[in-house]
Amino acid sequence: MIAAQHTSPATTAAASFRHAVLGHSPERLTEIYQDDVNMAVWRRQQSPPLLQEDARALLRAGGLSDRRVVLRAASDVDRALPGIAAYPHLAADLRLLTEMFCCLFDLRSCGLRMNVLRSEMCPKFHIDHVPCRLICTYTGPATEWLPHEAVDRRKLGAGSQGLSDADSGLYPSPAAICQLAAGDVALLKGEQWAGNEGAGLVHRSPCVPDGETRLLLTLDFA
């Protein structure tokens, strides 16, 4: 993820009226195309138990180091992640999400990244300089985010003047911080989406408690 740069008040004002849409149907993800939406979330009511079991078994086996690969088809998952076939429910979900992502954005290929995290990967709130990114946390705490109206974008990146998010005035109070759940499939609109300059979703990695491990999938335009 790429830390945000300072955004001018004029840019912030021009990017008004963005919101997130969340629902229990995968069709919610198509709403990312709406101009006033900067995050669309498919809330799987709970991460399917067999999927969670596969993810935890993979972590216990130590069978996955951080991986970043370009996939040209959903079937490439098995080739790109050697040994993933031993975890059929997780492999099937990776193929499903890859196929959905490529179909939704009419992509011939996408970039897949799997991260095993025992600490925050991106501990400060930031925006992504990409058109759109899919994220799904399989185990551990999931991504934290801020509603568009709760952010003072002048305090992102260098605008924080070295202060923590809590002290910089980026958001009004800790109560403004929202969090996804494990198993949620989220599309985060970034700064490079046409017409979304100054309105990329502001988010950060969560704190990972001692003894826990976070398994995170991200998909990007290749």
C-alpha cells in the first residue's frame, strides 16, 4: 500500500459525498461503479468454517510465505501458489475472488498478493494510489477504515507533521473508526479511479494481538 500525499482543501471539497455500501450479496460489489461510492463490501455473514479451517491449517504448516504474482486466469492460482491445492476450500475461494475481480473490471490478468502478518503492515491511515483494490482477511483482525465525512484529508501523509493518527486531527474521535470482519470481501476505490481524485477510501492495517496471525489477500489491476 502507498501512503497518501497531502491533499489540498480545494481537492477535498471537490470530492464530497462519498460513502461505503455494505451488504450480504456479492452483487453489492458492482456498486463500486457508482460515482459516490468509494468502498463496496460483500459481507459474508461469517467466514465459512471450512474456509477458516483451511486458512489456519495453511498457517500452521508454514506453507505460505508472502507471495506476489500476476494471474492470467483464475486457474493460475494453483500454479502460482504451490501446495495450495492441499487446502481445497481456500484454493476455491481464491479462484472465485480472482474470477469475480477480473470479470467485474474486464481484466485479462490481475496481481494477487498473499501476506502473512503478525504486526501492522500499514499502521497509519492512508489512501491507495491505484484504481481499485480487492481485500479479504481470512484469519485475524481485518482492515480498519474511516467514513469519507469523518476524514480531514489535510492530515494524511506528510500533513500529519509526524503525529500519530490519534493526535494529528485526522479524525474527530476513535468512535469514527470502522472495521471490516474476517471473510468480508471489500473493493476499495483508490486515487487513480477516474473522477475519484481526493476521495480514495482512507484505511489502515489493524493491530495484530500477540499470538495471532493475519492472512490477507489483495487483488490489484495488473
